[in-house]
Amino acid sequence: MDRMYWIDSNGTEYELNDVDFRVLDGMNGRFMPPISFIEEEVPFQHGTKLRQVKVNARDVDIPLYIETNSPLELRKTIRNTLKMFNPLKGDGKLRSIAPDGSQRELYCRYSTGLEGNEDNDSKGTYWQKVILVFRAFDPYWYDTITRVETFTTGKPATFFPFFPLRLSSSSVFADATIDNTGDVETYPEWIIQGPGENIVIRNQTTRDAIFLATFLQEGESIIIDTHPKRKTVKKGDGSNLFAAQTEESSLWPLQEGINNIRIEMGNATSASSVQISYRNRYWGP
């Protein structure tokens, strides 16, 4: 069985197979999330026309057995458990560690299960059984490793897990291949370090591109977050640069599989660099 952990919104980690806890058989909802089809009727035709395949939010059920040495300790542990899963504090993470050691995380919040069923099958003098239900509004599991790649005209940068690629200082462009080994597309963050101007980051595989008509002095930076729920383009000082994008610009994802990337930036020096970071996303743990 996978080892399960809860990490609250403050980053505090709790193992769910610990001294007082044991995850029971019967977990549900961890693998494929629910799918729905957006369809429309076609006049005078049989069936419907598929418009979109939508991946929905998911619930994950974890049966948990709590056991202590006394009724007083049981009540204390249950009280601490209520605090541990407080959904008002924001999203936490379920971390699943598979028997092969691989780790994936699901962003979610406690939903139900701790209301307090005290019938004979659910509670004893020293023990309590609960079925914790977690709601994941983002249905995908994430790799715990952030993959980072840096492009520079100067000395090789230090990063994990790829080798650095050099940009040409004349026109400042680089061609790179990034293999997204996750199950679905993922949305990267870019950090561009000046000096440089008229920055273009192309995904030649999907023919999408980020176009930024702006100028960076040495020491200035731009941070681009492409995640659909955030989508921000900011300078390092926090000022908004979203309007610096041209009409053709889109904050594109890395598609599943091979992505051929080209980066262009004018008037760069050895101090200039472009960094991409992302985490692979999966259907299940």
C-alpha cells in the first residue's frame, strides 16, 4: 500500500500511518478523475456532437483508523485531527509515496468525514474509524520535483535536472527540446534576467509564443506564470507587465511529450539568462 501524508497549508507534514493513525483498505478516487462530455444536439441527426472533454474536480476518500491508550488520549487526538484538516486555512496537499519510492501530490481540502459517527461499528473506548473525504478542485497529481532549466550566454548555470544551454549573444536565441513526461500538459514559470529586449519564447511544437515588447536593464527581471488560474507577467519589483504582451502572445503550456522551444532576446550580455521551471502532472499517484 502507498504511504499517505497530509501537508497542511502552512507546510506542516503529518504521516497518516503514524503512532495514532492507520490508513485502512478501501481508498477511493485516487486514480482517474471524473470526466464529463460537453455535447450539443444536432438538428435532424441521431446522437449528439461532442464539443469538449472536461476533467472535473475530484473527491478522494481515505479510511482512517485512530487508536490510543485511553479515552482521554482519544479525545485529544481527535481534537488535534480536527485542527490538522481545517479547510478554512486553504489548500493542503495529499502526498502519496508508492512502493517504488515515487512521490506525487494532490492539492485539496478536507471536505467531510470528521462529523463524529459514534455507532458501535465506528467507535470504541480507545479507537475511532472515519472516512476522510478530500476535495481537489485541481484534479491532477503533481510531481514533487520541480524541473528547472536555465539558458545563459555566460558560464554554465547550476540547476536540476538538466544541463544548461547557451544563448547566442548576437541574436540571443536557443533551440531546446523539453520532454514533458507527465500524463497531460503542464504550465511553466519563466524568469527572464536582463539586460535584453523584445523577448520571444516560442513553443515550435504547438506554434504558440509569448511576445514581450519591453526592455530590461542589467539586474532587472521578469517573472511569467502561465498557470490558467494565475496568468501573471510581472517585473521582479512586482510591477505588472501583462500589457507588454503583443496581440499574438499566449501564455502557453508544455504539451505532454516533446516540446521544441526557441528563445529570442535582443541586446543580451553574459549577465542575461532565461529560466523555465515546471512540475509534471498526472492522472493518478
